Amino acid sequence: MAKLTIDRETCKGCGLCADVCPKHLLALSKEINTKGYHPIGITDQESCIGCAFCARMCPDAVIKVEK
Amino acid sequence: MGEKMLMKGNEAIAEAAIQAGCRFFFGYPITPQNQIPEYMSKRLPKVEGGCFLQAESEVAAINMVYGAAGAGARVMTSSSSPGISLKQEGISYIVGAELPCVIVNMVRGGPGLGSIQPAQSDYYQSTRGGGHGDYRMLVLAPSSVQEAVELTQEAFDLADKYRNPVLVMGDGLIGQMMEPVEMPEHKERTDLPPKTWAATGWKPGCGRDRAVINSLYIDPAVLEKHVNHLYEKYAVMEQTECRWQEEMTEDADFVIVAYGTTARIARSAMRKLRAEGIKAGLIRPITLWPFPAAPIAKAAEHAKAFLTVEMSMGQMVDDVKLAVNGAKPVHFFGRTGGIVPTVREIITEVEKLAKEGK
Amino acid sequence: MAVVYEKTKLLTDKPLHYCPGCTHGIIHRLVAEAIDELGVQEKTIGIAPVGCAVFAYDYFNCDMMEAAHGRAPAVATGCKRVNPDNVVFTYQGDGDLASIGAAEITHAATRGENITVIFVNNAIYGMTGGQMAPTTLPGQVTTTSPYGRDPKLCGYPIRISEMLATLDGPAYISRVSVHDVKHIMDAKKSIKKAFETQIAGKGFSLVEVLSACPTNWGMTPQEALKWLEANMIPQYPLGVKKEVE
């Protein structure tokens, strides 16, 4: 059981985290943040294994991973 | 200390710097100042905490000065005209980041590779920027080895006091000649502000703000504020740091204005002129910036004319004209290319003025 | 719940200004984490370059200095000589380090200056809008090589890591990449090793990090990382180029 906390306001919607998630759980939101970016969101928190690949890929350090 | 030693100008300046607490020197060979890095390379490693490094270029040297000054050290570099040109970017950055340091320029003939003989053709470069942006630098112009020693020592205190670079401007003569020097004992000043702004290592709660040594202010309103702050410092410098020497100006008809080596020659000319019955006087700026406009303006009240003498095509003469402000004629005599004017040449110029009634 | 991964305290709270998908953010993180994990925050002084990372002094949570373009190794030299106990690092792009700063980096390396250099190589000038860099690949289109870099006209790209590894001064030189998680982990190990080299007083260390510039390469972040892997790694092989025990 793992938990992601995403700083949606700092996320720039680059999507690199989504590419590296081994379970393909990340996708850009339809909504935009105050900077106009579509921030990343996790589609299925339950399936997250807490590998933190997403957090290690993120150029803006917006993802916190807990397990 | 207290005893007189015969010292070469360049070496005396280097020793004076060490006496004033300079422990870091970064420089590069260029004639006619090579004795400064050479002396530093011998002396600094023997002094506690001393570090000498010959940099790969004058550009690298001034940036090493920036780094050392940013870390809170008393640091110096020296060069000669073409090398000082290379340092201009670094000097502008040092000013913008409000770092203290001392820069010595042993001026040689220019422009370009020029000559290795003495000149005074870096006046514009030193007092009108040289580097880009709005800024000023204290420019000290000794005319003897003893004075060079005293001004170099003071330069470190002035640099720390104002958090601004100070330039000591000599020429090949002052650098190379040997004169008796009494090395003053440098009194460490207790009134200088502590360098709490320096980058020495930080963590939250350590008692000061995180240091950022920087001259980039990308927001124009912030940059304007910063430059205004720099100019507040320059206003204080103009009020309190202006220096000059006057000789026989009270009743002078013809006032010679000259600095550095040229002032010594002009002084001899002045004395010979007086012996001939021509009332000559001398104003010798010691700070080229701030320029001693006040005594020149005062002399203009009673003098008939001014003669500015420089080893250049005429650079300081602009400031003399500004100071005189049209009240009296300002003439110029100069030699350039590394040629040093003679006493006879200066006498002839003043005699001409006296004859023509100008 | 235990924290598996969170942002290091060696990065300030200021949001990074870099483009979406720019690898500067990843590299900043790795450098900051290395400093944090080695426990040397209060000794560290970083020197920021001129380039996209010009505001790096706003992001690293330690004392910082801003250097003129290319001069960071000289600034670092002056700083480190004043206090040899400080951990001094420079963070420089390819224009800063390999073009205008070529003399400064070469001499800091050959002096064996005990500093750590993080060299971000993205084969282009980012901040100024995509001009050719000394590391631009033959045939690569930039705003000042609009027909593709022609080696006959403007020479070949420069392999800084190999070049500096020929000198006796350096103690650790390596080239890494950040185009996927595995390489990011390797890059972090290398960066940490470089800082350890400095802390052990062994001498000059440099890590060249192959990086992407999606904006000026005209690609998405994903395409850029793929382009990096396919084109930059053959030109700039990864690996340790020099290591002194």
C-alpha cells in the first residue's frame, strides 16, 4: 500500500513521470493549475507499489511517495 | 617597520598589501608589473593563511578575486593596461555584487599592445567605468613609492568600508623605480563592518541569512533600487574620500594640474618657473575619483589659466575643464606612447602661456 | 507510513523556472540530494553559471555565488582557496563551460583544484534561444547552424570529459545521462562520488550530465529524452573517464 502526494500547483505537466511508471498509473488531469499546466494525477492509488520511479524522474520534485 | 628600506615600487606595493592583511593574490604576468606577482609568489606562502596563484589569464584572475572576496577575504590583483581591459567584466561584476578588493594598474602605453613604458592613458577607463553599467570606483594615484605603499594599505580599508573595489593606479616608473620606503605598521581598524554577507557555509538557524553573492537583478525596479543604493555609497565617497595636494596655488597665475609621475616632473617645473618670476602653482589629484574639483574651482577664482599635463592625449583635462567650468582657459600638454614629459617641456609650455598673456 | 521519497531540504521552496521536462530540474535534485546525504549543507558553496541555470542561486539551499559567463571555475578557485574546508561546486552548461569558459575549466582541472564541477551538456544554448554550442552534433540544426552543423565550417563537437581526463590534475571524471530512471540513479551515484572525491581532498572532480532541451530541440519532453539516448550517447559515451583511488 503506497501513497503519492502531488504538488499540483508546481507540476508543469511534462508527463515524464507517467512514462516511467511501471504500472501506468499516472495521467495528466483534464483540469489546469494556476500556471495553465495540466498537472499529473494518479488514476489508481491502490495499485501503486511505491517504487518512486515517478518521483525520481520528476524535474520539479512535485511527488512525495510514502509506503 | 620604522626603518627606511630601498624598495622597488612594485615590490613595495606587494609588501604593503601583505602588511594590510591581504592574504590572497591572483594575477598574471604582464610588463611592467611582474614584480608584484613574483613578490607575492615568494612572500605569501610564507605568511600564515597566505595563498598566491598565477591564474591562466587576467580574466581568470579577476574572477578568482571575485570568489575570494565573496568568501570574505582581503584579496588583490594587479596588471597593466591591456590586462586591466580584460578585467573590466569582472570588475563590473565585483561592483554589482558589492565585493571589496584592491586592483593595481601599472599603466603602460596604449592602445592595443602599445608599449611597456609609462603612460597615463587609462584615466578614462578607470574613472568612466571601463566596465559596463552605472558604477564608480575609488581611484588612488600615488606619485612616489612611499605614497604607493600608504595608499595601497588604505585601499584595503576603503574597499572593506564601502564594499567596492579600489584601484591603485601607478605607471611603469612608479612600479620600477627604487626609493626609500618606511613601511608603515598597518593598524587594524575596528570600525569596519563585519563581513556577515560573505559566503562561508550556511544552514538554517546558523545566525545569518543564506549568502547569495550576486549582481543579477532581473526585475528592473529591483535593479534600479540596487544601483541607487550603490550611488548612495558613491555620494559618501565623494563627500569624504577626495584627496589632493596643492603647492603654491594661493597666488598662482598659472596652475598646473598633474598626477602620479607627471606631478613630480611638474613640481620641478613649477619651482624653476617661480625662480624665473612666473607664479606657477600645482594641484596634484591623489584620488582621480572622486576628482578634486573644489580646489581647482577655487584656484580658478584668481588664476589666469590652467595647464593640465598628462602622459596621454588628454583625459584628466576633461575633468579639469568641468571643474573650472569656463571661468578661465584650460590648456593641455601631453606626451604619449610611453614618452615621459621633461621638466623643460613643461616650463616651455607655461612660459608660452605667460608670454601670450593667457 | 514511511517516506520512500520526498523533496530534499537542500532545494529551496522556490518553484523552478525551467521548461516542462527540462532535465535541469532532475540534475538540481541529484546534486541537492548528494549534498544532503553527505551531510555537508553548512559547508557547501555553489557557484551558479550564466545560462538557463543562472538562477540556481535561488534553488540550492546553501550559500551561493553567481559567476560571470564561463568564469565559475575561477570563482570557485578563489572561494575554495580562501576556505579549503568548504565544499565548493560549480554548475555549468555547455556554452558556459566548453565555449567561453574553456580556459577556466581546463586550468582548474589541470591545477587539480579541489572542487566539483557539474557539467550539463544539452548540445545547445538554451537560455539565449537555441544557438549552436561547442557540443552541438554534426548535422544538428540550431538557430546559428540553420543548415545543420557542418564540421567543415565550424568544426566538430568537443568531448570535454575525455579531454580533461588526459590531464594529471583531475581525480574523478565521468559522463552520465538522465534520460531514464536507471540512468538517473547511476548519475546520482556518480555525482555523489564526485563530491566524496572533493571531501576526501583527492582533487578535481567533474560529472558531465547528458541532458535534454525539449524547447530548443523542438521536441516534446518524451521525444527529447529518446533523441538524447539515440544521438547523444553515441557521440558522448557514458562512463568513468578518470578515477584516482
